[in-house]
Amino acid sequence: MRVISVNLNGIRSACNKGFFDWLAKQNADIICLQELKAQASDLTSDMLAPSGYHGYFHYAEKKGYSGVGIYCRHTPESILAGLNMPEFDCEGRYIEARFGNLSVVSLYLPSGSSGEERQMIKFKFMAAFMPHMRELYASGREILLCGDWNIAHTEKDLKNWRGNRKNSGFLPEERAWLTELFSTVGFIDVFRQLHPELEAYTWWSNRGRAWEKNIGWRIDYHIATPGIAHTARSTSIFMDQRFSDHAPLTIDYDFSLDVSGTSDQTAKPGSTTLET
């Protein structure tokens, strides 16, 4: 099973930069999208359901902002859009597709980089989301959460860590929250499991030639329960072409997707779209 996670920083912008041409060649089973910056009416039929895929989305109420989605080769048994937390669901940050005993989530955790107010919202989301993560882990299901978590966990996960210790995305409270998720709750950072020491990044600022100099942050993750995490065999961060300020993160799993009772037919454009 091949799963890709990518923050598009605008699905229409990424489309114009060749994202869907690239995606058609990846042979992925599931693609988790973040930061759509669009509503259903803004998307073409190919964006709503690329050839061979069904598309499911949770849009932000605010136009041109946030939003998450999932493309799947097979029809999920069910889709959960949102967390039943109106304050955060209006921003389109969570969508979950269920296949048998597996849940795949596309997540876009809030950023606090624009100022203190948004950082407080980020902390509030983290506090509300941790009990949900504990419930997912305790459910007995295999869970795979892919997305932009807007936190670099360790010093290996950003180039200039010394200068960012007081900045959103590398604050001690944020890093401790991820440590709790891994060390106490039991989830696994799949990339780091495969590459314990590798310094690799998934996001680069548009300032100061950060992309050219590879001065980046690893803030996009596959985070999983041990059962599926331990089937991960290979991972890659695609940097040969730039679709947004993030790079696609691909991981291959020796995990059989339970698609009993589902169809791998191409969805009719827009017919599988979910809105807030």
C-alpha cells in the first residue's frame, strides 16, 4: 500500500505547477491533501476525482483557506469529516477514511506562526486533539494519520534549530506534545522509524533561498499505530519538482487494504465530495 501526504498550499496553484501530472505516475493507493484553499465550486472534475480515484474533502468555511482531502483508489466503508469540534471543524482540518480495520486520516494542524492569537488557537487544538488521539489508539483499529502537523519534533527535524527554539513550530510545549504522542500514547513517527538519524525536510520558507540551500523543517508526518507502522518498508520526499512550499512524503507499507464490499471504479466527478 502506497500512501502520499502533501500540503498543496492551494490545490489550484499546485495543479498549475504540474502536481496532477506527477500524481498520475505515482501508483499511490491513498493520497492525503492539506491546505486546499478552495471550495468544491472552485475545483475542476479532475481535482475532485483524478482518474482512478475517489475524492473526499472537508473544506474550510472561510474561502481560500485551509481544507483537507483524501483521494482513494477504493471506496472507503465510511468517511468522517471533522472532529465534532465546531471551533476547529469550520477550518476544515480533519477527514478520516475507513477501510475495514484501518483508518487513514488527512490532518492539517493549525499554525501559530502568524502571531500570539493563532498560537493560542494552536495550543487549544492540541489540547483538544490529544484525547481524540488516545481514543483512536485505544479503539483497536490500525490508524494512519498523514499531514502537516506544523511541529518539528527534534533538532534533527529542522536545519536552524538553535535560532528557532522560541518560534512557533519548535516551541518546547509543541515538541513535548509530540513526545507524549509517541512515548506515552504509543503512536510511531514512521519516517523516523525508517530513518532514525537522517536529516531531511518537507517544508521550506519562501524567504532567503531556503529551498535552494535546503534550509528546511520536517513538519509533515505519517504517524501510525505500531501494527501498520512496522509494515513500512520505504519512504521518499519528492524534491525534483516544486508544487508548493511543502514536498510530498511517500511511504510504502506491506499492508493489505481491506476493500471487501468496495469498488475500485473511478468516482463520478464531484459525486464523492463532502463539505462542512
